[in-house]
Amino acid sequence: MWKYEKRLQYPISIKKKDLRMAKFLVTQYGGANGEMAAALRYLNQRYTMPDNRGKALLTDIGTEELAHIEMISTMVYQLMKNATLEELEAAGLASHYAEHNRSLYPTDANGVPFTIAYVATTGDYLADLSEDMAAEEKARAVYENLIDLTEDPDVIGPLLWLRQREIIHFQRFKELYDYYKQNKKEPR
Amino acid sequence: MNNNFSFDQYDRPAMNIFEQTFLSPNNSLPVQNLKEPYEGFIRGNLFDHLYRQYQNYRPTRLVPNNEQAELLLNVDQLSFAAHELNLYLDVYPNDAQMINLFNRYQQMANEAVKAYEKKYGPLTINSLSNTDQFSWEAYAWPWEMEEK
């Protein structure tokens, strides 16, 4: 089971409303390479990892991704806070308003809603871990794209931080992958 | 909390007791690659050899401007350090030096949580017991703390 900690993993304080950036950033909430896909991917794959190392790592990284969902959600919320209807319309968010008013909703930057189809599980732990490594690299690349799209240090700070987490997670998945390659485990 | 933080790119933090404590923690090989908790936390990466800077961007220096922010930063950085070692130990469960360091950071993180909660409310529901007032919802939520 899970317990909630009433704090962000890394502090976020965005003072400047920026609907344009909110529209881009939401992809790390509900996009193919976003944090929700990451959390569900690892937490879903962990059951068929061949040993306790894999089960532990996917549980713990999957759990951290839940905290990243909260960070991204917080950023989108703060970027959109107190937006007027006119501002939403001007930023191309009138359709978001029509469906969701000012609530959060997990989509990618094009407004395509989150789908679990972004996530694979094959039952082959090497294939699954390869997907996880690719997912971390893609998320890192998207964080870099997003950093390129803003000049607000309150936004860039957390994005740089989250980008480093992708690097660490990639490294741990790769180490586990290499370990399994060298110590052949029977699939289960 | 976060009107209580300056997000200063360059200045040294006002509070940094951990640097002294942990600059040379142990002499095992993996530990030599570790940043102390504050430096590791602001980078989002405790492992010096794994850090990869993006373009010219340096990590944001988090400078607490009041006691609540300072106590929360303690929780954040020590929990982060313990979590980083947690992920490492998932893959290398037999690294005794890292287990020692993990124990140390986890214990310090637990103490930091207690110190924060004593003044600024529960961080987990576990911390509430034997209480007359249900203070779980009496304090700001993480996404709106900057409004305080």
C-alpha cells in the first residue's frame, strides 16, 4: 500500500502565470513520455520481475514517479492559476476550458488525453527493462525540449531537477538489465 | 513555504550544516562519488559521476528564508539522500558501506521530519495519534504553499 507525504519531493514556487508553458508542460503529466505513464509502467511491470532486485527497483522508482506527477501537476496548476477566460482563449485553451474549466487533466501538449496504451508489458523482463530505459531517455529529452521553451527560472529549476532524475533512473535500470544479462534469470 | 524560498542561482545557502558533516563520510569507493545531501539534492543527483549538466544551466541554489523553509529543506534533502541510496541498494543490496550511509541518512531524515512536524504540522497521517485536533488538513497543501 502507499502512504502520502504532505510535501513535494522538490520545492516549486511559480510566481508568473504562463498559459503557453502550461499547455506544453502538461505533456509530462499525461503524455506518452510523462510521469503518469512512467509510474504506471513500472508499478505494472514489477510483478513479473524475476527477483527481488527488480521488484524493489520498479516499486521504488514507480513510487518516485508518483511524486513527480505531483510536481508536474503543481507546476501546471500554478502556471494556470487565476487565468481569465480571455487569457485561456488567447492561449488556445478554450477547448480545455470547455471540457475541464480550470481543472487539471492529463493530456499531452497537443491535448490528446492520457492512455494506458502508452505503456507496454511483455512478460519478458529484459524487454520490459529496455522499454524502461528508453522511457527514461525520452522523458529526459522532453524535459530538455521544455527547458528550451521557457526563460522562467522558477520553471527551469524544477525541470532541470526532474531531468537529472531521468538520468539516475536510466542508470539503475541499465545496471539491473546488465546484471540480469550476466546472471540469466528464468522468466516467471 | 515558497515565498519563503529564494531560488538563487549563484549564492551559497545561508544554512548548510551538512557540508561539514558529510564532506568525507566514509572511505569506501562508492561513497567518494557522493555529494553531501544539500549539494546532491539541489542537483537532483547524489552521484557526482552520474551528473550530466544541460547546456549552461547550473542547479538552482535553494536558500530558505525562514524557519519553516529551513526545516522543510532539511526533510527534503535528507529524505532525498536516503532515497538515492535506496535506489542504489535495490540494485546492489550487499554494499555494506552504502547500507551504513543509508541508515545514517534515513535516521537523520526521520529526525528532520519530527523537528518539522513539531512546529508546522504533520507530513504523514502516521504522525497523528492521541490528538484532540485533527490537524491533517489544518496546514497548507504542497501545491498551494506559496499562497501562504
